[in-house]
Amino acid sequence: MLRTNLTFLSFIERFYTEVDQQKNIRLKSFPKGTRFIEQGDTIKNIYIVKDGITKCFISEENGKDFIIEFLGKGEVVGELEALKKINCLCNVEAISEVTVYAIPDYFFLKLVEENTEFNNILLQELSTRIIQTSTRASFQQLYTLEYGLDKLLKLQTEEHITISKEDMAAYLGISTRSFNRLLKQQKQKNIHRN
């Protein structure tokens, strides 16, 4: 639901404090609602989240969005595009104030080639992402929407954030209208339980 990678964060924080690395890596902050990666654009920076929560989503041709995942501390974005030398596959937007380590694409590729520890952490991250994506796909097939809604509501409470109805619907892969019906059904069930 909310992915984090504290190993990656620890590495980049340590690396950033080394002499002269501030010229290669910059700390940037984005206010809530800022889209800092745009689907279809050419990638210029790879970002590792230091603080805050982002949403990674695909905008479909029909105007609908599908949220792939919520990303928190230590998660990396833009790496696939840099490695494959392709345009951005998705959008990434801050859903809370976000601070990131911005790594220019050329320096990111240099790190991949020359820094074994960085390369190993990146491989672990990509492997974990494949596993979690597969798990999420099976989860959505096996469990009800109500269960997914409960997890989203729990995430909001635990992280002290507000996720819009539109974003919850996009994460669950349903329309906002269907989401509102689901929310109404959940509230009625909870009234009858109490």
C-alpha cells in the first residue's frame, strides 16, 4: 500500500554527505499537489524520497488515472526511464509536502556502473517492486473492494494524510461513482454492526 525503502534512503543520505556529492545530488522540496514527473516527458532527474508521500500513476487516454502505488521514504522514481532511455511511463505527484534527493540522469547511470553497493540496492528495489506488483495484482483479484478500502482508510490514519476519493478510486481501479457507492455501503455496514 505505502512502499518505503529505508536501505536505499540510508545509502543515499550517507553518500550525499560525502565530500563534493552536493554538486552531483541536490535536495529538492515539492509542495503537496506538485507533479514532479510527467508521463511522456524525458527524464532529467531520478528522485529518491527523503520525506513525504507521493503517488505514482498512469493517465489513460480516456482521461482516467490509475494509481500504481503510494511511495514514501527511500523509494526511487525515474530509474526505469533512465536505465532504458525512454520517456516517463507515469506521473509522480506529491500528496503531502515531499523532500527528495534529485540525481541527474547521467550521474545516476554513473553510480549504477561504478558503485557496487548502489547497484545492489537498486537491483533489490527493482526485484521487490516486481514481487509487490504481482502480489497486489493477485490481491485485487482475490479480495473484495471493501478490504482494499479498509486498507486505504487505515493508511490515511497511520500516516496522518488525506487521500482524496478520486485517488482512492484510482488506486482501487474503479470510478469515483462506484467508489462513493462502496463508501456508502461500508458506512451502512458499520452502522448495523454498532
